[in-house]
Amino acid sequence: MQSESAFSNYMVHPNIDPIIVSIGPLDLRWYGLMYLLGFLFAWWWGNRQCDMTHYKQVGWTRQRFSDLLFWGFIGVIIGGRIGYVVFYQFDYLLQNPLYLFDITSGGMSFHGGLLGVITVLLIFARKMQMSLLQVGDFVAPLVPIGLGLGRIGNFINGELWGRVTDVPWAIIFPAAGAEPRHPSQLYQAGLEGLLLFIILAVYSRKPRPTGAISGLFLAGYGLARFIVEYFREPDRHLGLLSMGWSMGQWLSLPMVMIGAALIIMAYRAKPPAKPKPARGRKA
């Protein structure tokens, strides 16, 4: 066991108050601010997409997008909370069912939020007479920046830290002890946030087969999350599961498989036949 003096060369995470400002009974928290910034970015980028010809051709308008964004926000919050308590706190939930509604205690799950959003997309697609994949292809590029900002919020709060390491850029998170750890929150912000957004933004600038953009998002996020989980400290109450994988890895593996399948099927599908121009009678 190394002494604490051996860790003196490592950066210590500053003790940042998770509450930015309090106005009466309301608290503005860093994590909440990151969520807000993520949705503001999604609103801005989504409106840009509405002006792109290939999105207009399938029926996207700014009004439709505004409606979807509102309900998508609801889906993220409800799905994220349900996913967290079911995937990561299920035993505690069985003992304390009201814990599901205790939003003051924190706890959100991306995979749960994704299921919540998919539910919203299903309802929206049916209402707008679009396919689920058409809606998913529009939404996918809007998501990564919000994910990355959420991970920055985790870093500011000094939570969801990485595993113990001796790499030069390791950080000591006081809440986790005196040993330096991977800043895995920043790894996730870079991979599933910034990098995935750049890939999707470039890829979606041109018309793609229906389902390809959705598939690229699922496979890209799942792969990024699966990799970073090797550097992230497993949830204490769950630890590592079978094959030495974390819960996050087991939840991400199906995303990679489904995403890859969507991409393959999208490019194998025959494009819809273009209508032939009507021929007038010759005089």
C-alpha cells in the first residue's frame, strides 16, 4: 500500500458545491444546468436540421420538432429515473417502493432514459405518420452533446469516478479515498459526447438509408460506453457481474448489436422506387 505522500503529485478534485445558487426553495445544481444546456443545444441543432432539404422531404418542421423535444424531455426524466432504480437499486426499491419517486436523492440512468425516449418516439411517430426509424434518425445527432455535458456535471460533482490508476493525468477524488483514479467522467464526455456528435453530425449531413443514423448512434454509444466501463469504478452495490463485466457493459452490449444490425439492414434494404414521369400523348 502506497503512502499518501506518494500521491502528492496528482491533482486533487476540488470540493465544488453541487448547488450553484439557491432562490428560495429552489436550487440550481450543476447537473441540472448541464441537462438544461444539453436541451438548449438539442433545440438549436434540431432547428438547423429542420432546414435541411433531406429532413424537410420526410415531413420535419420546426413546430413538429418543438413538440417532440418537449415530450422527449419528459421521457428522459421519467425513463432515466425508473431505469436507475430498476437497473441499479432494484433490491432497495423492493424494500422501499416510494424510493422511485424520491427525485431529491438523485440517480438517473442513460439506458432508462433511452427507453423513455424510445417510448416517446413510438407515440410521436404514430401520431405524425412516420416510421420510428425516421424519427430516430432525426433525433440521434441531437443526443450526444447532452450526454457529454451530463458527464461533465458528474465530474464537477466528484461522482461516478474511475478505477484506481497511476497514469499521469489521474485525479484524487476525496469522496473515493486518497488513491488517484481515472477521470472516467471526462473519458465519457469525450467519447460518447463530443466524438460521437461529430461523427453523427458529419454522417447525417447527407441523406442516408432509413435506420442507418439511428443504428450508428446505438452502436457508437454502446461501444464508447463499453470501453470506458473498463476505466470506471463499478457500482459498489453491484460490483462486477459475470465475465467480469459491469452492469453498464451488459446494458451496452445489446445496443452495439442492435445498432450494427440496423446499419446492415438499412444498407441492404432496397430504396423506394422513384415515380416515373408521366408521358403525354404525342400529337
